[in-house]
Amino acid sequence: MNIRLNILLAASAILSTTLLFGCGGDKIVVGSDNNVNPISDINPTLNVYIENSGSMDGYMCDGSQLKDAVFDYVSDLSVCSDTTSLN
């Protein structure tokens, strides 16, 4: 019985040591580096895809709020791009 107790104590000591020191090496470092190409210097091509099937006729008719909202959204994004392509 004495041998079992020694083995149990040794195993618990190894497990405790592993738990205490094994997890301490991970750390999170938060920092910032200077970006060589800031976003303001990048002018991407804007590709806009709009479904033009018959089911969208009611939503995209003249004077609809969705059509106006999409047009305004694309117009606002066009300022940040070199080319705007409507598909």
C-alpha cells in the first residue's frame, strides 16, 4: 500500500508541475507596425453585381427606395475606387 501511495503522490506532483509551468509560456503580444501601403493609397476596381431577373422588377423599378439606396451606396463607394463596373 505504501508503494501505491508513493506512486500516486509522484503522479500528482508531476501533473501539478505540468499544469503550473506548462501553460505559462503562451502570451499574446499586441502591437502595430507602420503599413507600407496605407489604405488611402489603394484604389481598387469596384465590381457591382445586381440581379436583374423578373423577380427583382418590383424592387428596382423607378422611384423605389431600394434602387435609390443601391445607387447612393455605389456612388459613395465609387469615390474610393479607380473604376466602377456595373454587372
